[in-house]
Amino acid sequence: MKKDDEQEFGSVTFLGEKFILRGQADHTSRLLSEENYMDRANGVFQFEMSAPARSDSGEECLVYWIFRGDEDRPIDSYDYDSPNRVEFY
């Protein structure tokens, strides 16, 4: 792990464990269910983002977030401090 990964991309805590992000978050291709994806009345939708990370114990993983937003909101304006899940590989 590069020493500056945490300075460049940050870190998050999930279920009490710290994860050092190793890259920028990007949209996943996962389709969310229709009723969760789009609130047509309010023009709000949900989308998923993920980023590569490493646990404190050195395990490689992906950190995931699900956000509610609209098309006009900048992607970097969401709160990435609280991930929804972590998957190890």
C-alpha cells in the first residue's frame, strides 16, 4: 500500500473497522430495484458507488455506498463517510 493512499483518497470506518481507500469512487453497474431507484414524483433517484480499499489487516476489498440524489447534484457533494457495505476479494 502506498503511504499516501489515505492522504489522497481518505479512509472510512465500517462496523468498527477502518478501511484505507485506494482509489476514487466510481459508479457501479448494479441495477437497483425500480421502486428504490427512482422517486418519479420528486425527481430523486438512488445510485451505487464503489472504491477499492484495504483493511487495517491488509485485506483487499471494495467499499460501497448507495446515495439518493438528483441529476444536478455534483457527485463529489455526497457524504462518503458512511459506506453501506464492504466486500473482500
